[in-house]
Amino acid sequence: MKRFENKVAFITGGNSGIGKAAAILIAREGAKVMIADLKENQAVLDEIKKEGTDARFVQCDVSRYEDLERAVKETVDIFGSLDIALNNAGVVDASPVHEKTQDEWQRVLNINLSGVFYGMKFQIAQMRKQATGGAIVNMGSIMSQVAEQGIGAYAASKHGLVGLTKVAALENATNNIRVNAIGPGYIETPLLMENSASGAEYRAYMESKHAMKRLGKPEEVAKAFLFLASDDASFCTGAYLPVDGGYLIQ
């Protein structure tokens, strides 16, 4: 039997990068998948369905409380339960603190931190109704522990995400609901490449931050998500798992 047979997974930001890789890999292990993103991408849904399971899309702007309330409800209406959630949607900023606008600051916090809170609020409420409980994984960052110039709002949101994860884990430790976070290093995703300087020099700089001297792959982070979402991690809650190619040991 596959690890996630008869399970339902809800993934925000599932159209690309880590979210897409996570959706494909968990579908390969038998889960039915709900992709919550800004726009439907039929090609992504078709790719997930090739793994032999069901995949659906729900339009969702994670910065909007009511969107996540509706998206979680629609997931349960369609599939009958919510067993696994990956709160993955995120954006990054690119200006120093003294130049950052209020709108830029608020946009990043609304998506990266408030969006995770909104997601967990409704995910946990549903999981508490289920005898089987559930598993929630929040997508932090290496910037949940360190800092980089120009990304004050991003670093603040990702540091805050770890604290929020720990509180939710503590509150639900006896409810059969596990809540953990992942901290990817620099991963070769559209989000990273679109928001970084172009050219080989900057790529070499990013690679140099890791002991392994390369960027990570979305699938490498997705495999950590599968572990934390599975029964293999049954005694793990409130954890922050770096997937960083040795960034933190340099």
C-alpha cells in the first residue's frame, strides 16, 4: 500500500516550484491533491493526475482570510476530509529596510505569515473534527534562522512562521495533529530565479552559501515534506527541519 493511499492533501502555491514537486510526489504515493493557487494551471493538474490519483484546483489568494476559509471547505466538500496541508505560497521582497514601502512590507507579511495563520486556522479546525487528525507542514526558509540584505519583510515573515508553527504544534499535540516547518536553502525555483540578479556570478554566489556548493532542487524539499506528512514522522511536531545543503554549518 502506498504511504498516502486514501489521504487528502491541500497545497498552497502548488502550481510551480516546491509546491508543484510536493503535489506530484504525494500523488505518486496515493494522495488526492487540492491545489490552492491564484490561477488554475491545467497542465500541472494533468501532470499530477498522471500519477493515478485525483487532483483539483481551488482559486485562493492566501492573503485573504475568506479565500482560505472557502478553499478548505471546498476541499472537504469534494474529498470528504483534509489529512495533510502544505502551506507553501510565498513571495520575497528586495529593498533595504530604510527604503521599504509600507505596501511592500505589508504584502509580504500578508502572504507569507498571515496566509499561513489563515490556512492553519481552518485546517486545524477541520482536522480536530476528524478522528484521524492530520499533519500540517509550513514552508519556512533558511531565512527563518539567518538574514540577507534587502529582504527584511521576508526574513521577518519566515522567522515568525517558525514561532507560529511551534505554538500551533503545542496547542494540538494531544489532538493527533502534528505541525512542523521546513527551512529550504536556496532552491532552484521560479520564485528564486525571478527575484535574483541574473547571470552566472550571482548564481555562483548563491551556490557558495551552501556547504554542498550547489542550489537545491524542488524535489529534495518535497521529499522532506513527504516525511513530515507521513507516519514515519509520527513523533515529530513543532520541528524546524533545514533542507539547506549545509548552509547553517559553514
